[in-house]
Amino acid sequence: MKSYKRLYFVSLGLNIIVLSFVFTPLTNYLYAFLEVESEIKKANAIILLSSGQYTNDILARDTYQRLFHAYKLYRLGYADKVIICGGIQIKGNPTISETMKGMLINLGIHGDNIITEEGSRNTYENLKNIIPVLNTQKIMSSLLITSSYHMYRSMAVCRMLGVSAYPAPVPCYEKKISNFLIRTRHVITVLREYGAIAYFWFRGWI
């Protein structure tokens, strides 16, 4: 009986913690520390960081948002080249950067203006692996595109590696929505990002 009571109170406590993150401003408060003010300006290239991928043809929500944000800035004339970062996510399939390149070509960007980095598995490798490309192409400045929750860590990696980039985050809409499922996903995203920052700091990547 005591074990059941203990389990009950632990479960109750966890639910209270989760609900407090979902239904109070706490998550948005934590999110504010992750956001970096956008500095969209003319640059030599757009660096586009990939996110998840479900199948060869279906990308994760964050990946689509980043891709269309890059497309918009390219069309507005902020840069003449797009560098897409991301390696193989699904064994036997093309790299995610190749999939994203194909989508941008279908949207009307000429393939010669798209460069892919296909060997990385995380944000640190994304940015480290493109340094030779930046040097070879004489790219002195760039617009860095990723989700707004991911921009703090990405810019910290840029500073560590000496990559010159202006932050151009995808605007966040989740923090303004009260839908339970979307808010729960938002909470998980924020907490996971704090964990990723701690891991990158431990590895000496930021």
C-alpha cells in the first residue's frame, strides 16, 4: 500500500510540474533566454541548418520552416548562395541536405547557387564542416537560418569556430498558442534545447 501511495504522489507531482510548464508563462520565460534578435542584412551566403526528417520526401516541421525562411530571404536578395547543412538521417536514403536542395530547386533556385554539406550529424559538425567551403568560396559574411529556439546555441558555436554569421531565426509562433498539444510540444522543445546547450558546453563546443 505504501508503495502505491508513493507512486501516486510522485505521479501527481510530475503532473503538476508538467501542467505548470504548459499553462503558465514559465516556458515562455525560459524560451526568452534562447532567443537571439534577428539581424537580417545583405550577406555573401545563407547558411541553412537542417532539423528532422521522417522519410526521404517528408521533412520535420522545423526543417520546412527553416527551408521556406531561407527561400524567402534568398528571393528578397539578401544573399546569392544557400549553403545547406545536414548528413544522412535515414540509412539508405539521400542526405537531408540533398533532399532540401531538391525542394529549393523545385521552388526556383538554380542548383548552381546551392551548396550542400553532407557529412554532419549535429549543429557543431554542421558549422565546422562548412568552414572549408566558406574559405574556398571567399564567403566573409552569412545569414544563419535556424529555429529561434536553436539560434542561441548555433550562434555560440559560430563564435567558437570563428564563423561570421548574422542571426536570421525563424519566428516562433508556439509561445502565443494555448492549444494543449502544441504547448506540450513547445515545452519539450525548450527543455530539450537547454539539455543540448548543457551537453555542448560539456563537450567544449560552445
